[in-house]
Amino acid sequence: MKKTLIIDSHSAAETRRVGRLLGQFLKPGSLVALSGELGSGKTQFIKGLASGLGVDKNYQVTSPSFVLINEYPGRIPLYHLDLFRLSEGKDLEEMGLEEYFYGPGVTAIEWAEKATPFVPPQRIWVDIRWTGPNSRQLRIKAAGQKNAQILEAVSKEIKIRSFKQ
Amino acid sequence: MLVLAIESSCDDTAVAVVEDGKRILSNWVSSQIEVHRKYGGVVPELASRRHIETIIPVTRAALEKARASLDDIDGIAVTRGPGLVGSLLVGLSVAKSLAYVKGKPLVGVNHIDGHLSAVFLEREDLTFPFLGLVVSGGHTSLYRVEGVGETQLLGRTRDDAAGEVFDKVAKALGLGYPGGPIIDNLSKRLGSEAIRFPRALLSSKTLDFSFSGLKTAVVNYLKAHPLSRDEEDRLIGIVAGFQEAVVDVLLRKAGQAARQEGLERIVVSGGVASNSYLRERFCEMARNEDRAVFFPSPRLCTDNAAMIGVVGYHYFQKGWTSPLSLNAFANLPTPPIPTDEVLD
């Protein structure tokens, strides 16, 4: 079973396409944690994820850094959380955000590394690394059998298609 | 008519007493910047706790300053969203309790309508319709404003809000929080050339904004040309160039919206509207294009309760009130408006 997938992205559009592909395979209750420095493309990835989840393209997926959470209706609803403003290791439980984790939607958490101990163990972790002005390396890790199956499907799809344009 | 207004949508607990929707009798903002500074941003959980501690003393202070008692108040207006739910609920609970105990009418107000109406506290003569640009840490949106609370969304950010990129760029440069005033002040000391960053104008068909590319451009620049501690001139060149790029985009889209909608008056509000460079450039554009531009004074640009009192007054005049079951709303996703952006 696929546990890790490493993808090199050469543009924001390519990062969005990877996100969309993952979105197409996610299930209600899936949790996607994202880490990576400022400007690495976390919000771009989630824009793609939203498209894959069937969120109407006229809903702009914007950064929830200031507002903490945005919800979007879709084939599966998307809860977009952003922990940028949290101090390191803040107790998510105290904030009531964990209610989203076990809801009927997909939860995507930006800056998840700020609260690693509170991110449920069954998750797909997307770490985005800066490799050049327009290039990034996406390291996608699946924890748990369901998530490994999802990653396996994504991986097969990627082999069939080309992500560059 | 005296309106007691309460606003607690984000990091400020604010209470005001406003007469007839235009005269401020008191406008108290317990700024929490000191509490949040060490975290490099607003810490939401901290914000709601702090609201609980401060809201009663702030309400008392606002009434005292206005030389009014709760019995003199004719109605209570309160922000119901958008914002952090935990924070909003503190203001809502206090407003509802006071309304219930004193038998006063209550009305819920949208925070954005507050920003678009703050200008009436200083300019009674401003007439509708006008173009409204709300630019803050959480919002960057253009509206056609036909009346108090009567707005039509024309465009908004597709990724980061302008104030948010100010905070994020300041953090990336190790400048501290809040980023806006720090970058504004540093940029005033620009001696040489500002560094040129790309302007993401999207296509001319849309009135939407995009700022995440600019944020990435600054990060890329810093990777390619690391900044050492003693290079103050270059630091100033970076922040001034960044600020120019943000203001350029705001200015061009606002200008495009005003022409497209045939609006002669522009109101710019929200925290970023207190940026001195933005004010200068908008005034210059207004002179060149024969438009009038209005800014609330800086203390009314940032979150405050007086602006909520203005909207509340107009709602009460129309006979609108809210039930005691009034609830907070956090962040409704921006409603779909047609976009020309296709994902791939």
C-alpha cells in the first residue's frame, strides 16, 4: 500500500492540479494536513482540493488566516482551517476546532505543524518544500489504511496523466 | 436617538454611544495589540478570553464618557459577523442581556456594513451611491453602495486579504506585529529605489484581487538575496516596494470599478485604509480623474463600535430589529459571483 508520494510541481497551477486529483478521491471525514513555509502554495493546493471535492468554482477559496476557518459546500463539504495565527502547540481542543475533524466533510488544515499533537493520527499529510522560485516538492504521506488506499489511487492516476502543461 | 453599539468580531473589544447615527458621544476601543504582539498575530482563543475580561469595563466606560445611563439608550446594535465566533459571542451575549433586562430594541449588524458606514461619522454630506473599498486583515472587497446596508459585491480577493499580506510579509522579515503600520512607517524612510515586485492585476474583465503571488515574490526575493541585519536601506527598499505593489493593485481595481459603475465618489475603509501611502495615492488618483475620495480618520478605519452604531441607527429608523435568538455567523464563504478564472 502506498504510504508516501513525492511529486515535483513546477507552477501554482500544477500544485492546484495535484490538489484536485487528491480531492477527487477523498471521502467524508478525510483529513488533510498541510505544512510548508509562507508562499509555498498551501492555499493553492486547497483551491485544487476544493475543485476535486465538487465545490462550485465560483466560490473563491481564500486564505482563512485571519478568520481561522472557511466552510464551502460541495459534493463533500470542505472545512478549510488555517492555524497561521496560533502560537506553537496551541490546544485545538480548547478552541473547538476539533469538532470539524469528525464531521461529514473533508477538513484541510494549513500550518498544521503548529498543532501536530492535536491533528488526528488518521490523516494525509502534505508537506510542501520550496525548491526554486516556481518549483516545489510535494511530499504526501498517508496514515491509516483508508488514506493509504486513497494515496494509492492518486499515485496510479498520476502515472497515467502528465501534470505538466 | 442614542444607540449603544458593541463590536467584538476580532481582537478589539469596542463599545460606543452614537447619537442619530452621526455624532460620537463615546467610542471606546480596548486595543489588544499588546496582548497579541508576542505571538506575531491575533490568537483567537486569547481574544475571546480577553473580550470577556474587558467588555463590561469598556461598556461602563463608554456610557460614562457619553454621560448616559442604560435607561437613556434607545437601542442596542451589535456586530453579528463575520468574525471569530468565540469573540462575536461575547459581544452578542452582552448586547442581548442588556436589551432583555432593560427592554431595549436590539439589532444585529454586519461588520462590513459598519466599515462602509464609518465615513458618515465625519461626513454627513456624503451621498449615495458610492464605490466602497473595504481593505483590512480579513477583507479586500469592492462594493457598490446604494444605502446603509444596501451593498452589491463587485470584486474581492481570490486568496489573501491585503492586511494579511502586510502581516505575513512583516513576519517573514522579522518586523513584528501588526505589519501594516510598521511597513508604512519604514517605507517613509525610503532613500534610494524601492524594489519592484510584480502586480497581480488578473484580467481586466474582473474586479477581483490577488495578493498571494506578491507574498511569494517577496519570499522568493529573500531566498535569492538574503537580508542581513545591518542592511536597513535594503530592508526599507523591500517593504516600500511591497507596499507600492499592494497599493497599485488596490488603486487600479478601484479606479476600474468606479469607471465601470459610473461612480464619482469612492469610500476607502478598513484597517489598511489608514496606511498613509495608500491615502496619498488615492487622493492623487481622485484629483487626476475628477472623483471624490473619502477616508474615515484612522481611528475609525480600524475596528470600532461607532461604525456599528451608525448602521444600527439606520436600521432602527427603518423599523428593523433582531430577536433575542440572534446568532453570530463566522465566515460564510464569499457568495459565488461569476469569475473568468478557470482552474486549468
